[in-house]
Amino acid sequence: MTRVKICCIQSLAEAQLALSAGADMLGLVGEMPSGPGPIPDARIAEIARAVQVETALLTAATQADDIIAHATRCPTTAIQLVDRVATRDIRLLREALPKRQIIQVIHVNGPSAVDNARDVWDHADALLLDSGSPNKAVKELGGTGRVHDWKISAEIVRECPVPVWLAGGLRPDNVVEAIRAVRPFGVDVCSGLRRAMVLNRDLLDLFIAAVSRA
């Protein structure tokens, strides 16, 4: 069964809504240079402590000390690194927080994403393939609603020795095609399940049903 991660959770009420629909994991977005979904660290901590499911802190920090400080304030079960983090810093992060899962995001902007994934997959517990643009003057590190090239994502999934989540523009009407094309461990969705940026139960139910069908 393909796992479902609902990202950009805004409140405990949204977390409970996502879980009641069948979500396997929740994404809680910290401070970002751009994009939807950031909430205060205190709210991330509140949600993470209240739910009985895996949670991921999305952090834009790239230095070990900054990531560790952010993760200490936000006691999620996983840390999702949405920007490129040096191997040395990931090692320091593991030493400081050995019980936290590390999910490294790879932004799929072309064939070079395969090499980027190869460089980091031995140091992460999982990868997440997204459609951001980290090289822009104002970085886009997620939540773009854009679909990337699933053929590249599928190549990464075939080679990668750790679980791979697929994100980027997923919706109830395209997630079946995405799963069949990429065969990811799980799918991650933010804006595709929201109306006026509010998590929508009807879209949630359609999405979960589509994943089950795929």
C-alpha cells in the first residue's frame, strides 16, 4: 500500500482531519523563504506531541547547528531537509538526534536530479522528490503545485536503496497515474487538497481513495 503524507498542516484540527481520512504521516512546515504552509514552531510542537502518527518537520536550515536547534524546538519523528545539506552536517545531525528519521528532498528539475539523489541517498533514511527551484534568488523549496518529470523520478525510485516519497503537484485526478508511473514508497501532497488554502475533506477522501485504487 502506497503511504500518504499530508503536508502543510495548519492546526491540530487539520491534523485530526487528515488522520481521520487515512493519512499515514503529517508534514509540518517551519519558516521558509517562500511558499505556503509555514506555522510557528510552538504550533508544530503542539501538533507533534498530540498525534499518534509519524510527523515531519520541514526545515530550510542547511547548517547542522541550525537544524538541530530547529528540531529540538519541534519534536517531530522526522526531519525533512528541503534544501541541500552537506554530508558532514547530516552526520552531525544524526549524532545529535539519533532517533529522528532524516528525509532529504531532491528537487527534480532535470536529469541532474538523479546524480543529486545518488550523492545523498546513503546518508538519509528516505528521499522526497519535489518540484521546487532552490537556485532562484528567492528559493522555492516546496509547495509549488507543479508536476515534474515522473520519468526522472521513476529512475531514482528504481535505483534508490531507501524509501522514496513523491511530491509535486499531486491531486486526486493525477495521483493514480503518478503512482503507476513512479512506484514510490509514498505520496506527499499539500496544495492539491486545499480550497482557499484550507484542507478539504472531500478532496482528502478522493485522494485517499485514488491512492488505494492505484
